[in-house]
Amino acid sequence: MKQKFLMAALAAMVLFAGCKDDEEPKQDKPEDGDYTGLVLNEVCGGDSNSDDDWVELYNSSSAAIDLNGVKIIKIDEDNISEVIYTYRSGDVIAAGAYDVKSRNEAEGVTELGAKISNSKKVSIVLETPSGKQIDLFDRDAAVGEDEGHLVGGSYARIPDGTGEWAIVTKATKGAANSDEQPEVTEGDYTGLMLNELNGNKPKYIELYNNSDVEIDLTGVQLKKDDEEIVYVAPEGTKIAAHSFLVLYADAKDYSEGFTSGLSAKKAVKIELLSPKGEQLDVFENLPVNSGESWGDDPKYNGEDAGQAYGRQPDGSDNWVMIDATEGTSNNEAKAGEKIEW
């Protein structure tokens, strides 16, 4: 009886396994289709966690295109290649339509498998299921080396599908690209400068208004190490005459500060830029081995000294190691070694 029960159980297991195989057949790799008219049309990268990173496809043909198995591939500044999205069975792009795949960490959107920088070298490749190239966006070749787009802008084909790539100040996600772009407005930034940087806790960058009038900072940016935009002043951000604005490191968004770290024991370059990307001020803590290899051992080690880097007096051209004076004047702070670059 026991032997019969075991044989019956074994037969049931075999039958169950057979049913499971029938229900979940092995998926064949999709075959290449006709991708005539399918192009990369717009690419947007963001350096803040609150920014969208996305890739837009456009179908310039008069027929729908089956996207099953088509891959979006990112090649970063170190030439590391990775598939960041693969289209699935049933994914179709209609004639004259757009398809957007995004990554927005703040909103929990993770369609794309990696973020895209708006300031670093990057290539986006569109490939068939078999690995043949359909289209390519190479940032450096398309718009120029070190030519990143501003937050809120993008790299876009104008006109859609057939035009040359351009940097636009206003992205048109999922809609027609246009060369009629809003002009970036700028104010008078006379007297606006970097005044203090502290890589010890609390980590911050302090701005100072050395003029006699209030300055509207809307759109003013901070750039780190020649690569990354880490701060863009939200609309309505202002700094009163002869006043300070403290921006804290590792902020979740620009309302709290800048979105990167700041170390007292690493070489660093911080640039203060206008909304159009023109340099207003710069601070450099060069590496001991000279050159501009940011992140290496710094010429001035703020961690060892237990000090910040600051202008003394405020707004002057004289940078020194000082005791941190977060949000207040550097004039009376204990000063140490003079900083030069």
C-alpha cells in the first residue's frame, strides 16, 4: 500500500511538472523587424534626485513599428556600456508618435536602468534585438565636448526625426521639438560670490552678496569638479545686500542645498555660474601632485586643520583656512594658512 502511494505521488509530481512546462514555455528571442523611421529624438539628463532622466523615441514613418526586443543602451564617460531598457512583447509605437522611457528617483519611476548626466560625456544607442544599431546619440559629436544642457532643458533633434541635434533650454518630453526656445533671463550678479566652503560637519557652501542691492538668484548654478551641476537656485531665491546664503551638502533637492558631498580632505573645484552657465566665481583646492585631478589628496587639508576655506575679509580676494563661521562674517574668525591656486 505504501509503495502504491509513493508511485502515485511520483506520477502526480511528473504530471504537475509537465503542466508547468506547458504553462511557461521558453521565450524565443524576438526577431529583428522593420525599423524604418525609428529614431532617438530627445535625451534628458538630470543631476538632482528630483530631476527626470529620459529617452524619447520618435516614429517618423507612416506605419506602426513593433518594438519588441529593441534595446536602449547607455555608454558613459568611462566607455562602460549597459542596457538600460528592453522593450517587451506588445510594445508598439504608432506612426508619427513618441515613446518616452524615464527614471525619476524622487517619484519612484525606474523604467530606465541608470541615470543620464546632463553635463558628462554620454552616448545613447538604439539597437535591434540582434544587436544591430538603429540610431545613435553621441553627446560630444552631436553638440560638442563639455556642452551640457541646463536643468529643465535637453538634447533634441530639430525638426523631429530628421534634424540635427541641439541643446534646448526647455525640454519637450513626449511632444514635438521646437527651435522657438524661451530665452534664459539673467539679472545683475555684481558682488555675488563664493565666500566659504566647509568640508567638515556641517558641510556647506556659503554665498555672499557683496553689493548694496538684493540679488535674485533664480537659475544660478553650482558646478563641481568640471563635471556636475549640483545646484540650481529655485525660482524666487534671493540674497539681501551684504548677506549670506548657506547651501548644505547632500541635499535631497535644491530647496535644501546642493546635491553632492563636500570633503575637507579631497581636492575640489566649485564654480558659481549664471543661469546661462557663465562663470561668476570659482574656488579651487588643488591636489598636492598639481594638475586638476579632483578628488586626490588636497593641497590644503581642512580635516587635518579642522577648518573651513573662507574669504577674509568677506568678499575680498584673500582666501585662508579659517574656523567655520556658518552663515556669518568671516572677518573675526581665527585664520590659518593662506590658500592659493
